[in-house]
Amino acid sequence: MKDNSILITGGLGFIGSNFITYFLNQYPEIPIVNLDKVTYAADFKNVESVESHKNYTFIKGDICDKRLLVRLFSEYQFKGVIHFAAESHVDNSISDPSTFMVTNVLGTQALLDVAREHWMTAPNVYKEGCEENRFLHVSTDEVFGSLGDSGLFTEETPYAPNSPYSASKAASDLVVRSYFHTYGMNVVTTNCSNNYGPNQHDEKLIPTIIRNAIRNAEIPIYGDGQNVRDWLYVEDHCKGIDLAFKNGTFGEMYNIGGENERTNLYIANTICKILDEIHPKDKPYKNQITFVKDRPGHDFRYAIDASKIKAELSWEPQETFETGILKTIKWYLQKYSN
């Protein structure tokens, strides 16, 4: 038993694995337990650099398995939970919404229940030694729905999810909120914009563009490519989560955005242009861009106002899109060349 351990769920996935690496580099003395179901989106290679760390423990398991959660909380006496585990691919949620509801909603509720039972004796009453224990829930800007040509999502923006994925995340956010208002539980929620960087699953937009480009395959872009996203480099996101976990006000939400609004077509063209320079071939990569049928319920624009986390927690993104995408392309070139 390690009495200052932290539970990180979904730590073999994209953002979770980046956070684990960041966290152990920043706080090598704090033990962490990585609980991951090891679905198709998980990859043990994502944590190769820390898997032999003395304070890293991996456990295969499902966040919906309350019996397992009770055992882990009893054994490790977690002081905190940082909850990444989620089904997250929108296209998959359209074809199989039930999986998203079970994992993202019921799994979050199971984690909250077990944490509450281990940390509290009654509403607003923490057990001795558990007064500072915290549950941080990692969510998405997609819960807010779609923006028009102007405006930004703030922490006060009403929820208006438009896909089964975003609906499941919105529901999980509201469950977390209810545990604060009903039980006085020390919870914090972060809502991020589109992440990019190392370890992202091949199904996502930026890895797909890079992979298809260098393999001389078509680069598929939904609709006319004018959908806009705010892009956040994953390490900047990790720093924001760390600050919210350590210093955020309990019961609060914090939006974390990269302030890098770009259309999908701009993303594709930019990647192709960089590849032309650093990985040239006989024809421009942009010739491989093709437009495919748009997916149902495709939100037009997301953009985050991150002024709250900047003002209250002194967070600032370190990467512009131009610096972050170059790092990302170089990382994937190495991955796909192996």
C-alpha cells in the first residue's frame, strides 16, 4: 500500500499516456496506478518510457467493474483520481452508441461511487486524512455543441451535444457535477479542445492525414473541409490538467483550449506542405486530398475561451499550431517508417 497514490484511468490511450509520462517526469516520487481496459485504442508502446519506473503500476481492468475498483481503492488508498478513460471516436459512437453510454456514463458513476465511499462518511464529511482527496474528470468541448462563425465556449455555455459521443460525455460531466452538489465531493472537470501530438490513435484526423500521405493513399476530408476546430498540443493539455488537479477550485470547470482555430482543409494542406519540405516525393502531397461524404451531425465549429484557467491557475499554452504540428509530423514519420 502506498498512501499517496493516484489512480489514472485510461492511461494507455492518447491523452492519458502523455499525461502519465509528463506526471512521472514532474513528480517521480508520487506513485500512480494506470487502470486501463486495453481496448483497440490502447497501446502499451505509449508508456514504454515509464513502464519500468518504480512508481508506475499498470492494472488491466474496466472502470465499470465496481468490485475491482473497491479492491484497488482498499489496496492503494488513492489520494486522487484523474479520469481519462472514455470511448472517444465520434464515428464509432454513431454506429455503436450503447458502448459509449456504458463506459462514459456508468463507468464514471462507478468511479465516483467508489471514491466517495472510500473518502467520505456522509455528505460534506470527509474521513480523517481524506480531506484533500480529489477527483478530476477530463472532458471535451464537444459537450457544448456547435458554434457559428463567431463566439467561444465558456464554462457557462449551455450543454448541447450533437453526437452520441458528446452526449455521453455531457452526461458524465453532469454526473460529476451532481456529486459535488449532492455530496460535497471534491471534484474538478476540465473541458478541452481537439488534442494532437504523439501517441494519438491512427483513426484520428491528423495521424490519418500523415499516414495516408506518405503511403500514397487518398487523404479523406469530410464534406467541404470547412469545419473548424481549436487545436491543443497534448503536452499543453497535460500541464493544464496538472494545474487544475493541484490548484483548481473544487466543484469548478476549467476550459483548456489551444487558441489555434483551423479548418480541416487547412490542417490537411499545412501537413502536406510540411511533408513536401521535409519528406519530399515526385508529386505534391496535396494532390491526394479527397472530399468524402460528411458524417451525420457533424458540428461546424468549436472554439474555447480559456481565460478562466489562465487567470486563476496561470496556465498558458506553449505551442502554437505551427510549432506543435511540426513536432507531431516528425514523430509520426518516425512511427510509420518503423
